[in-house]
Amino acid sequence: MGVFPDFDGLGGIGDLRAIVGALLTFVLIVAVLVLIVSAIVWAIATAHGNYATAGKGRTGVLVSLGAAAVLAGGGVAWMNWLLTVGSSL
């Protein structure tokens, strides 16, 4: 049986790809901004001996790195996997 997805049959698929690309850019920009702010908070809090706030800054750095890796990199890998599975059906 030769059933394959027709990506051109759906109107607006180009717009959907543009939206996904814009969202990916937005996620990366926000993750980098959170990384910068958290690193600054971590550095200032450590310099002043406020270890509770330094721990929160360190957590922010790790969360922003994880968000960039998981949401941006993992999202692209997941979409590629879905497209591969969809084309093999």
C-alpha cells in the first residue's frame, strides 16, 4: 500500500514552518538572556557571601542550559524523527 503524507496538500504549511522557526529563535534568545542574568546573579551573590542566592543563580544557569538543549535541540530532533516516521508509513 503506497500511502505517503502530502505536505504540499495542506495550505499554509510554509507559514507553519516559519512559525516554528520563529519560536525556536525565541526560545534560544530567552535561554541565553536567562543564562546571562543567572550568571551575573551567581557571581555577585558569591562575591558578597550570599550563598543562598548564589545557589539560586547556579540553578538558573543550569536550567537555562537545559532549556536551550532540550527545547531547541530536542525539539528539532523530535520533529525530524516524526517526519521520518510519517514518511515511512
